[in-house]
Amino acid sequence: MKLKKELGFFGVFSIATGAMISSGIFILPGLAFARSGPAVFISYFLAGILALIGIFSVIELSTAMPKAGGDYYFINRSLGPFIGTISGFLSWFALSLKSAFAIFGISEIIYIVTGFPVLFSSILVCTFFILLNIIGVKEAAKFQISLVSGLLVLMILYVIFGFSKINTSHFYPFSPQGISPIFATAGFIFISFGGLLKVASVSEEVNNPKKNIPLGMIVSVTVVTIIYTLILIVTVGILPADLFSDSLTPIADAAKNIAGTPGFIILSIAALLAFITTANAGIMSASRYPLALSRDNLLPIAISKVSKKFKTPVLSIFITGLFIVLALQLPLEMLVKAASAVILTAYVLTNLSVIILRESKLKNYKPSFKAPLYPWLQIFGIIIFSFFIINLGLEAIEITAALLIISVSFYIFYGRKNNAGEYALLHLLKRITDNRLTDHILETEFRDILRERDNIKSDKFDNLAKTAKILDLEGPLELDQLFEIISENISQKIEMDKEEIFSLLKSRQEDCNTAISPFIAIPHIIIEGSDHFYLMLVRCKEGIKFTSKEDSVKAVFVFVGTKEDRAFHLKTLASIATLAQQDDFEEKWLNAENTHYLRDMVLLSKRMRFSVK
């Protein structure tokens, strides 16, 4: 069952923004300041620029393949199920761990106010978000939009009132340990921009993804980068260095200096809103990874079941919530390093995926947004993100390696024997070696994704075209030769002698010329019986002679129907006519690589479509 498309621009913007603005700005700045000093705002700005560079590739992939699972789906379809499984598990772990810390932050605030035990409140809070996301993505998104709006207002007020309190002496020495820590810190706090991947994972539920995904994600990372940078400038200028580096609540502490206790309370509320938005978006998006893995038979199929009532993946959401509860025991710095390493790895693989998909020359890979400066932007991204992973240190690599072992184990013991999908790397190898390594499986999958993305509704003619016989004939041919080939093929499908079919085709042509232009012909006949309707497509690049005027017809649509189907008979004629009237029809027909692409061309056309009834 399909997921409902209920996210618009503000939903995309709010999920990405709410997922980014949380511990990355309310807790991490203290740890980041201890590494880079007052230049910490430069580290955040650099991380935002790098996130924007990385997100261009994610946007391209999301608009080409708006499917649940986001970066997992892209990587699986480009690099194969082995790397795809690893990517899916790692991204699921990263987003779940990020959400776990947000829920821990909420529980800590509850403990401070009420004294209620952290573990119990964590379970209750997690249960609330699980139920909210089970009820529906639309309800969760509305909740997200309202919280993010309030959060942004509070943060903007912090910047406005804080600028007048800045002490410029706090910026000296600007970078006590040199330039290198500024770049290393940018990698350390990259988790702050991990929310961008969350949008990719729910892209299947975005309405009009061609427009809303690029706009929502680019606006989100731009706004968040600017806000992060301004907030850090204000905070550095207000908090003394010794207080800043030792604080796990630096923004709230600075707010206390700006506006006293009310300022501390207001920014604590902002932090609470941030934790709530991160937890909500985290469960919403992280749960789509098990769903996508299950759809590809890399996890048990039951996980991909979508509730008939709520149209949400209930079991996948529940499993994600359970994992988040179990992950609440991880130390903060270990969590940050592990999540950052995994998110950086996802960016490396998505940039590599764009290169593989473009170079594979898949015809149905048609993103509505293309990353600029290809392939240099992708190569730069792969190099710089790999550098940041190395700079995170041995602990981050060890944690990532442990997660890798879990992922590989799942693939070896379950996924490998259940998944036999195609991927773009095979098409690239085929192109390089000219070997037959692939069928048309991946192109067909991409074709169906494009139809769903562009909201192309199937009619009866589409259903016929999906299974129609398609012939690519050598020519030139005479009309009788064509009719003999057609009769031979049709007689194998219906209980009718091929000579009789040939005679009917000849009679129809004699009564009325079926070549409607010098390029296309529509031979069609009525036969006795019931429930027979048969479509055949024929291409002959060298041309078929129908008449002295139409002596080089390249496209032939043949259909056979019974008397009871006269209405559909007329609709089929109209469907073919509107298809042939498209400006680029002749060029696409002649340039289609093979019969598979001829079928795809028909199914992806923008022709008029008629009611299925």
C-alpha cells in the first residue's frame, strides 16, 4: 500500500529545520568552542556551506526518486543491495541516535521541573511521538510546523536582543590553536545539519516533489546556517571563554546574561521546542529506513506493511521507537561522533551515487533538479566529507565499524538470498564493457517512479501498453510484409487464423487508409467474440510503404477489438492521436534505444488520458 502524499513546502521546510535545530545549537556549541575558540561560528558557517554542497546531490536524487528511505534508496539503486543495506542501517542508526538524544533532553527538562525519573519519562515521551506518527504524517507535520515557527521566532529574538550586549574582547584570541581546528570542528558539529537527510527519507510523502523538495531543503539549510552563525556570534560575544567551554547549555546561559532569569526560561523553552521537533522529525524519517529495506526484501516483509486506517508504516515506527529507547544510555560525545561519522558517510555515498547514475546513462533517470558543476562538486564533496570522517578520530571509526558489522550481518544472513534487484553500477559496467549485464528492471522501476512523481494516472490504454507486443523491424518493408508479421503475432494471442487476420487488415486498409501521417499508421480491426482487445507497437526506422504518399511510415500502432468494446476502440484511437501530436514524438520514437524504451516513451508521455471506466 502506498504512503499518502501530505507534505507541502512548509512541511518539508519544518521537518528539515526542526531536525537540524536541536542539540546541534543548544548543547554542542560548548564542546565545539573548547576545540576551536571564538572562531566556532566560522566552523558552523563552513559546516552549513558543506551541507549545502552535499544537499545538492541529495536533492537531485530525491527529485529523481522520491521514495521512502531516502539516501538508502538512492544508494541501493546505484551501488547495489550490499552497500545499500549498509547505508540504510547506518542512516537509520544515525537518525535514531540523534532522536534519542533529543528525547533524553526533553526528559532531563521534565526531571528538573517535576523530579520524574528520566528513564520513565523518556519512554512516555517516545511513546507519544510513536503514536503521533502512527496516526499520520499530516498530523505530525502540522505539529512540526507550529513548533518550528515558535522556535524560529524565539531564536531570532535572541539574536536581535543579544547583538547590543556583545563584548568584542571575547573574540580575542580568535583561533587560539590555529586554523586547523576550525575545519576539524566543522566536521565534529556536522550532526547539526543531519536533519537534511530526514527530508529525503520521507520524500515519497511529499506532494509535488519536483518543486517542494528542492525549495524546502535549500531554504531550510540556508536559513539554519544563517541563524546558527548569528547565534554563535552573539553567544561568543556574551559568554566569557571559561564559561562557554564548560557549558552544556551555552545559549540559555547567554540568554540569562541578556535578559536575566526570564531570558534563561525563554531560551530553555526554545531548547525544549527544539528537542521536541528533532524527536518528532527523527521518528518520522528514521522509521522510513526499515520500511524501505523491507520493501526490497532486505528485512522481513512485515515491516513494510502500511496501516489501512492511518496509511503509515506502524511496525517500522514501533521498531524505530524501541531502538531509540534502548539508545538513551549512550554518552553524549560518543553519540555526536558516531552520528556525524554516519551522516558524513551518507553524503559521500550520495555524491558517488549521482556520478554512477549519470554515467550509467539510464534513460529514465530524470531528476527535476540537477546538482550544478557536475562532476566537480560531487568529487569535491566525496574528498572533503571523507577528510572530516578521518578527523573525527578512532572512536568514531570504531563505532561506525561496529554498526557496519551489524549491517553486513543482516545482509549476509537475510538480505542476500532475498534480493535480486538491478542497480546503476551494473549499467555503468555494461556501458564500459559492452556486456549484457542488465535487463530493463531498474529502468522500469524508475519509469514507474516518474509516473508517480509527475502524477500520471493510468488509463486503459496505459494498461494495454504495459503488456503490448513491441516489434523493432528491419526494413524497408512493403505493406503485405508488415501485415503478415502482425497476423502471425496476433494469431498466437487470440483464437483466430492468421490468414483471416491478414484479410481483415487488408480490407480495413482498402476501405480507409490507416496511415494518418507520413510517419504514423493505426491499422485496427473488429473481430467476433467478446473480451478481446489486443495492442501491438511496431517500429521500422527504414520505413513501411502504406501508399505512394505515405511510403516511409516509421511508427505503427495495431489494435484488435470486439464489437462490445467500440467505446474503448474510439478512446484508443484518440489516445494514439494525442500521443502522435506531441512535438518530440518522432524524435523520441526514432531515438529509443530498444523496445523497452519505446514502451517507456508511451507510458511517460504527457498525452490526454481517459477515465479507466
